[in-house]
Amino acid sequence: MAETGTLYLCATPIGNLGDITYRAVETLRTADVIAAEDTRHTRGLLAHYDIHTPMTSYHEHNKDEKGAELIARMQAGETVVCVSDAGLPGIADPGADLARRAIVEGIAVTPLPGANAALSALICAGLPLEGFTFVGFLPRKEKKRREVLTRVAAYPETLIFYEAPHRLRETLAVLAEALGAERRACAARELTKKFEEFRRMTLGELLAHYRESEPRGEFVLIVAGADESTAAAADAAAETLMERYEAHIAAGLDKKEAMRRTAQELGISRRDVYQAVLAGER
Ligand code: SAM
């Protein structure tokens, strides 16, 4: 029986084509197949490095059938390199599902490290790096978005968001409202490209700037974590939550119903109420 193959998760450039490692180029060249989010997009990179390995598409909409097919190929001993359009596969991009399947099947999964927009923006933002939370794209639906923002508003760690240019203004407005216009932030634009730019200012100032000038290109938003005063406000919010919950319990509701009512009244998820109640009861 053939020895089982390997799944490489390969970083590709986020702008500047030079941002790829020797090992990544070599592995792309010698692999049996490259599983690419968009084969037309990746063709440019392969042409630049004179790589002629066959490609197959692997993305959100074919991940079930294509994932199974790729797993079978690795079980037969082939080497598969998974790439997305830019940066690390699996980070706001396809790749995570294939990695999970391969792990379950006992196939070796290994990284070819390199460019990533989130961490590249983070290290240049001038904000604390001791701890950080990657949020990525905020949900489009308002309710889900509010749940995420309610959860992260009190985090002391620096926050990382991805956003498309046509949604940047709206997202800045939402962030300024949910996290406070005074929070320090950085809009990192067009990283590694000709018009790379970092705007280091508060969320309110960023919003004012981009209301004046049209956001163009790709953006990562880095936002400072909650300081003590924000954390105190979050504590106060948690207190209100507990008060409501306990009032429902005192009125005779069972725990589940009390949580459901509290979530409904505050417009947050039951999960958030559950976690806050657990923390409050400790
Ligand atoms: N997998 C990628 C990574 O590892 O960074 C992220 C892919 S996600 C679909 C695309 C988002 O990443 C963009 O909307 C933007 O927020 C961010 N991004 C990608 N390239 C960028 C760049 N050159 N400059 C700024 N942001 C970028």
C-alpha cells in the first residue's frame, strides 16, 4: 500500500508577489496537485514562479465533494498543497474544512508559513501586542453583529477586523458606537502594495476621515482593547443582566426561561446570557 500523502496549507502573497518563501515555491512545484480557492487567480502566481503543477478548485461551495476527492488522493499517497487567493488558507478563507478532514483521517497536515493580513497589520499598528483577538469579518446580520460586538466590547486584548472597502464606513460607525469613538485604532490599507498606508487614530477620527474620503483598496482594522473604564462599563452591563435574570427567577421562572427572557429584553444571545450568569454565580 502507498504511504499516505501530506496536506500542505500554504500562505500566498497578500499583494507583493515577492512575499512567498523558497520552501513554498519548491513545494508548490513538486506537489501532485494544488487545491486553489480560485484557479484563475492562482494561475498568475504560478506563472510568476514558473510552476506547472496541476490545479483543482477547492472553495466554500464544493468543499464537500472536492474535500472527499482530495482526501482520497492523499490516502493514495499524493501531496496536496491548499492555497487561497491571498494569505493563509483557513483564515477568513477556505482550507479549514480540508485540514479538519485530513486530521480525522490521520493524514499529515503541515504549514508553509508566510503572509497574513491580520498579523501584518497588527504588528505595525502601534497598539498593544501582548494579547489579541482575531474577529475577522463582522456578521452582516445586525443581530449577530451585535452579539459579537457585545462579547468583544469588554475584551482587554487588541481586536482585529477584516473589512471590504464598500462596507468600511458602516463598520467604522458600528465599531465607534459599540466600542466607543475614543478607542485608539489603526486602519491598515493595501498592505505590501504600492499604496500601503496606516492611519493611526481613534475610531471616531477614522470614521470622520473616511466619511470625507472614499475608502479604496483592502483594509484591516486594528482596535485597542477595553481599558479599565470600558471594562467597568461592561461590568455594570453584566450587573444589569444579573439583576434582570434574578428578578425573573424571583418571579418564579425556571433558569432556562429566565435566561431566554433576559436575552430577549437586552437584545443579546442566550449564549451570552448563559455565560454571564455562569460568571455571576461563581
Ligand atoms: N487569508 C487571508 C489572510 O490570511 O490574511 C485573508 C483573506 S480575507 C477573504 C480578505 C480580507 O483580508 C480583506 O477583505 C482585507 O480585510 C484583508 N486583506 C487581505 N489582503 C490585504 C492587504 N493587502 N491589505 C489589507 N488588508 C488585506
